[in-house]
Amino acid sequence: MKLLAKALGLALAAGLACAACGAAATLALSSTKLSAGNATISSCGVASLAATRTVDNSGNVTQVSIPSVPSACAGATLSATLVGSGGTALGSASAVVPAGGGTMSFSSFGGTVAASSLLSYAFAVVGP
């Protein structure tokens, strides 16, 4: 009787192992890139943006102007971040791109930003 129980137990274990291997065989072994579903993401024509700054007599940035924002970006939100050493955000501002695009100017960055600390700008265009 013990021999029959062992044989049935072994057969059952072998059957479960085969079923598990069969299920695993249906899984894809290739890796894919992380994506956000099937949505198409397109640019509004911004290949690159540049900025100029205005500095007051105290050495603080008072305004940042971004020329040549494409009209295709109308209705999107343009964000400009002033970046210091180590990639630290010194201040930022954002506004909706007007119809026709053109030059956008920002004068409030959430605090005083010393021009001597400003190393670069980071831009983002989000929206329609």
C-alpha cells in the first residue's frame, strides 16, 4: 500500500511540474521598453530653446526671455527652471504659450536668484 501511495504521489508531482513548465513556455522571453500604453507622443516643434537673462544692479536675475517659441505650442505650458551647481533648481516659472508663439518672458522665479549662481536653464513644454 505504501508503495502505491508513493507511486501516485510521484506521478502527481511529475504532472504538476509538467503543467508548470507548459505554462511557463507561453511567456515571452524577450524584453521590451517601458512605455505608457499605445499613446502617440509628438512634439509641438520645439527642437531647442535658448534664453537670455536680465540682471539688476544687485546681481540678481530679474527676467528670463525665451525667444522663438513655435506657434504650434500654443495652449501648452512652458516651464523654465534656473539651474545652479549640481543640477540644483534655483527657481522656476511657467506660463501658457500664447497663440502665435513668439518670445515669452518670465520675471518671477519663486525667490531671488543670484546671477552668479545660475549655470543653465531647463525647459519643459507640456500640453495640447
